[in-house]
Amino acid sequence: MNAKKTKKIVVLATGGTIAGLASDAARPHHYSAAQVGVADLLQGQAFEGVELLSEQVAQIDSKDMSFAIWQNLLGRVAHWLAHEDVQGVVITHGTDTLEETAYFLQTVLQPIKPVALTCAMLPANARDSDGPGNLKDALAWVQQPDATGVAVVCASHVHAGLGIQKSHSHQRNPFTSQVNVVHPAHLAVPSVAKVLVCQQWPRVELVFNHVGADGRHVRSLMAHDAPQGWVVAGTGNGTLHHQLEAALLDAHKQGVFVLRASRCAQGGVQSRVADVLPHAGSLTAVQARVALQLHLMAQST
């Protein structure tokens, strides 16, 4: 081993488009995700004075991300960050659920060392694949002296892990982010150890407010298969159709935690004097769902 390589960066691969292959490189949008292993992704990636270590944590399309993979990923990130000679961690991930994974890791770990999630919108064998460039940028970012916490590095942009949202389905820079996003103070966060041993994650359902939202889905589940929590993506400032609101208030009275978010891409929800149901601040609806799951986990015995 080269004695000059005193710092290490660990790359944890989970699959995604960055590891995808198209059957015809001239038609890159027709591809299968999660085909290329991490060793091949790292071909040609090198930085002076840095040793790259890698693990294949999962090999999936991120639409199929699971709680079990999250637990495995959390454990491996925590393991490597605890090594004094590890400068940072890079995670390759699909774009579809990346905002949820980034929020989960930042909220539970709150790492001082940098953790960069990176991705691609074109498969690895596309003629102009964006994967290698994004991976190079992520590896460079975790080496920056002021880099800290979980971030998403994509298309020459660095987004904070808490505020990230996929807002475009196919352009090379699919993400937007909000600044100064924080985990809601009224929601507890479990320890890393508690997350790692959790065998049954709290079930939280997600429902949207819309024209004619009559609440029947909420009432049906509450009557026959009640979840432990609801997140509702309200219109505007978390507002709800009166019938949907009535159904959720009934669920609240039955002891089920109901959390309001906004279906708007920016801004989130602000408090009002007459609020009964708590809100998730500026979190997106899917991140609010993760936040509520973690809260319920932290409160469990």
C-alpha cells in the first residue's frame, strides 16, 4: 500500500441509474438500473493522496428502496465515519428516492464528516453519461476542508440533504433545494442503535389534498387497517378539504399522529392560530413521512 495515502474515502454503492446499462447506447432512456458494480464505477477515479475503499451495499433501482437497505446503509456509513483515517463517505444512489435517503441519513446521523450522495440521469454506457462526472464531483466535495453533513452532489450542484427534492423527471439536474430547512423540533429522532435494531418500522400513510378529497381513503383504513401515522400533503399552506380534514381529525382523536405538509414544491407550512394538526415546516411530504416514522420509532419502547 502506498504510504502517502493517509486519507481514505469510502464509496458505498446501492445501484440506481448511475449503475444502469442501456441495451442500445444510442437510446439511453431505455435501460435497466443497477447493473454495474462499484468496482467498475470507480474505474478512472483517482485522487492523489487518497485511498478509495468501496462496498456494494445494495444493487437496486431506487424506486425499490426498502427500510432494510436503509438500515444496512446507515450501519455501514456509521461504521466508516467512526474510522479516524476516513475523510468522508460517498454513496451512489438512484435519483427517485434519493431525497428520502438523504433526509434519513442526515437526521439520524447528523454527521460532522461529509457524506455525499450522488447519482446519474443517464446509464453508465450512454455516450455522454453524467455518472462519472457526478461521482468525481462527489469524491472531490468530501475532500473539501469545510464539507460537513449529508449533501447531494449532482450536475455541478451541491444540495443540503434536508432540503433536497427531485423536481424534474429527466433533465440532468433534476433536483432543487430549499435553504435553512430543519427537522421539526416537535418530532423526536431515534438513536442510530435504535434504528439499526428496529424490526418493524412504524407505518405512516401519505394522502394528498385535492379537489373533491372526501376523506374516504382515510376512513376506510382507519376502520380496517389503521396505520400509526398519517402525513397529508395539503394545498398551499397545508390547507385541507373540509371532508378530508374531518376524517384526519377523527384519526387524530383516535390517537393516530397526523402531520401536515404542503404539496407545493417550495415554502412548506407555517403555523396558524387555529391549527389543531401539527405541521412539518418546510419538509416535503415524503420527507415528512420519514420524519414521522422516526418520531414514532423514537417514542416506542
